[in-house]
Amino acid sequence: RDYKSLEKGKMSRHFQFEAGMSLTGTNADTRITVKLSEEGPALITLYNEITGNNLPGGTLGNNTTAAKALKLVAKELLQNKGKALVVAGSNDVATQTLVNAINVAIGSYGTTIDLDNPNKRYEGNDQEFAELINEINRNEVGAIFFLNSNPVYDAVNGNAFAEALAKVPTKISFSDRVDETSDNCDAVAITPNYLESWGDANTYEGYYSIVQPTINPVFNSRQAEQSLLIWSDNAVQDYYQYVRNNWEKNILPSVGKTWNEVLQLGVVNATAKTAGAYTFGLSLGDVASAIVNGSKAFAKANGKDALELQVYESIPMRDGKHANNAFLQELPDPVSKVTWDNYIALAPKQVEKLGLKEFDILSVKGENGYTIELPILVQPGQAMGTASIALGYGRTKVGKAGDNVGKNAFPFVTVSNGTLKYATTVSVSATGGREELAQTQTHYSFEGRNIIRETTLKDYLKDPAAGSGNHHKHKVYDLWTTDKHEMVGNNWVMAIDLNACTGCGSCIVACNVENNIPVVGKDEVRKRREMHWLRIDRYYSYNQEPTAHAEAGHGGHDAGSNAVTKEKEIAHLEENQMNNVSVVHQPMMCQH
């Protein structure tokens, strides 16, 4: 979204159904909490509402808020056929198959979905990698190379992979450091940073780009591609020349460009494929059964100490590859504002039912017996009966800044039907310990004050000043009574379109790097002494009528007249009201 969309009198609508509070969820117009075990039934319910069919399994139990919201979402999707899209974050094939069926029903293929010009990233095969350990144990692997990968740390069962790796005769890691996997290899072939490297890419169908180095390699390193050319005794052993030869033979003639023109442009666009006609012919009975069975696997997570766990990649740390970057470690999580650690996020009422408090340390034990200890973070908007833990932490061989920061949650990931499953059940127990998390913001409600002013699109179209409050005309003082100062050139000002700001925090880390602002570390952040020149404040408000809130379509950024914003009132909210949290992000510029 951006301000220009308002000038056209139109805005997109975003509905989010999720267990943990994600950055995307904070930006949703309407966000509804569902347990992980309810996501499958919710999808079946949505399909039934849209198509009028009656697939079995579309029952959400006591979550009447989600059930009613799904009816409203189905209505809006049908009203916007050909201009809507449904996506799901699950790797489960049955889930994605049903999503495909829904998108067929709302006319998304050929409009919002283009199957002929896809994004080619993330095309790895989970099943093939899971089979690699078995192949190694059968002595079918004589040599193995690792490039931009660290499976000993981030594979489903890193310890088992490390044990199997010892049986491979030749093990080589292409890496810029000795990481967890490199430490188990026979040799480490030091590779340069991507900013020191040549290469090319075909990330999107029809788009070809050149990767150019910005500087010569700082250290005595060599690109993995060039090493492979040399080791294979290729006729062309210089990787730059290899890339150029390929372009001049296979790509440049079709796009009508020279090599130097491509270096200047960086990317060229071949003719995009015309969207084809696609049909959906699968029977959904077995698909629905598979989804229901998957949801039932969470049934045991219904006791006091059992929870449905979702592991996810946090915005600052992602998969942990760059964990040694202190700027990223000290970048606050956009939702929790925590730095230098991961944690177990629980709903406020969940913590209360456990008889614990924020920052108490929980022992978290997975179905496979893997156990870690993490402090509790009270997270408004987290679904009851669920927990969330960020991946990317717990590195042991990444560098001074990233070693032993947080705990590794990758072993909670499992393989199900050939794909990685990032949801499981865990048991939790109090350890009696306590550890304060290093947060950059600890007060999260408006307290009834007009810190942020908002309005709805409907009101804005009537009056562009809607929601901005009372205007007061100020007397204009002029310091130049005789000679006026003439503005020459650009009149620089700063403004932020809050419709476009998602609260991700990229500007924070960019500012830190650009201005060489030092990090202060976990202990100093705990004392609120971080030195960021700008920050993004995140505020919560709660609604006393979540169903009406969703029905009105006001969305996550307009809690309406029923908003509860004072701490003493929030403390007395019921469980369903605590789930119905609205979030807003407000950048605060540097004041110097």
C-alpha cells in the first residue's frame, strides 16, 4: 500500500489467520487467532463457504470468532473474483492442494497467479535431502561438497547428519568461515563474499541478471564456481570468462544487448510467457482427510503443560546464517522488540494459567526428546494453547558476536510426508530460573492518548483530514521583515507514508550501518541504552467485540469505539478479547 492508492479511492484488504503474532499479521486489516490445529479446519471451512460444498472436517470447535470471520472472508473473496488471492504458510501438500482449489474457485489463476512466469527460488527437495543420510549410511556417497549450506546446524537432525558425515571419504565445505558443518569436513575452501564475486541469476522466469563484484577479494579466497571449473579441468577455468561466454552464446542474442550494456543495466527481460489455461481436476475427499488427520495429531496438546509449537524465522535473524552480524543481533524484533536472544512466546492468559510470569525460564521438550530452556515472552495476540520460538539462534561456530546467543530450535522441525513441518507439540515445565530479555520497548499501549491518529478508507474519502484531530492555526512569525530569504534549489523535507511502512526495521539497521553507530550489547540494551538514531514504536490495542470488529471490516489498524487501551483495563480482558489485538507501527525519526 502507499499514499497513491488512496488518491484512486481504493485499497487492498488483508485478512490473516494465524497462531503467533507475525509481522504480516500486525499489518493485517483483520487478524484472527487460530491454533495450529485449527488452521486445517479453517481452510476447509473457507473452501466450503466459497464453493457451497461440504468437505468433512470444517469444524472449529469453540473458536466461534474464526468461524464467523471465515464466512465474511468468503463473501469478500467471491465479491472480488479475479482480484483476490489465498496463501498458506504450510509445506503440507494436502494443505497447498486445497489452497489451489480455493484460488481456482475465486478466479485467481491467470490474474493474480501466473504459473508460466514463476519465481525460481526455494526449489529444494526436502525429501531428497532427508534421504541423504540414508544414502551416506549405505556407503553410496563418496564425496560431498557444501556451498552456502550448514546442515549440521539447521538440518532436521543435525547431530545425526554430523555422525553420518564422518563416513563420507571426501568432505569439502565452500564457506567464508569454519561453521558447524565446515568443522566436520576434511577441508574448507574459503570463498569470497557475494560483493566480491561474479555470477548470474535467473530468479524469475524471463529475467536474467548479472552479479558483479564491487571490490577485489579482501582475503585470499576463490569462488566455489572457479574451484569446480579448475578441479574438473574445464577448458575455461576463469569464472568471469565462463559467465561471459555463456551470456554471449545463449542470452545476449535473444535480448539484443551487448555484454557491456548488460553490465550497465544489471538485468535484462526476455519475453514473458503468455499465461496458459489451467484446470483443477483433483478429488478433494482424500485431501480433506489428510488435513483433518494432520490436525488431529495436535490433539494431545490439550493439557496444562502441553502446547502446540510453531518455529519460525525472525525478521532480524532469519535462518541464522548472518548470526555473527552484531547489527542484526541488536536490531529489535518488529513485534516483540527483543534483541540478542530468542524466547518462547505465550499468550498473556496462557502464562497466567501456568502460574508463571514474563521472563521466567521454561524447559521446552519436543516429541523427539530434544529440550531447550528459554525465557517467556508475554505476547499479545498469541493463540491460547500455542507457543512460538524463533529459529536462527544457538549457533556455536559462527563468530564472536553470534556464538551461544539464544538456543537452537531447528531440532523441533520434523519431516512429514516428504516435506519439512515447522509445527509440532511440546511439553513445558518451569525451571525456577529467570532471565530478563533485552527489549528496546517495554510499554505497549496508548494509555488512552492520541499518540497515533488513524482513520478508515471510507472516512478518508469523505474528508482527507479525517482522524487527524483538531487543527489549530498558529500565528506565523517572520524573522525577515525586509529582505526575504529566497529558497534556491530543492526544499528538502522528510515525510513517511505510514500506509507503506510495515514496521520491519530495515531502516534502523541501514541507519546504524550508514552512520557507523556502535552496538552496545545485551546488558546495555536491558538498561535501555541502545544507541539507535531512529526507532519504530509498536503499540497494541484491544477490542471488546472481536466478531463485530471483523464484521465491520475496520481492520487491525482501527480498533474503533470499543478499543481498550489503558493498562488497568487490559489486565481484566477476557481470553478472547486478549486474542483480538490490533497493532500499529510508528517510526520515530532521529532527533539531532
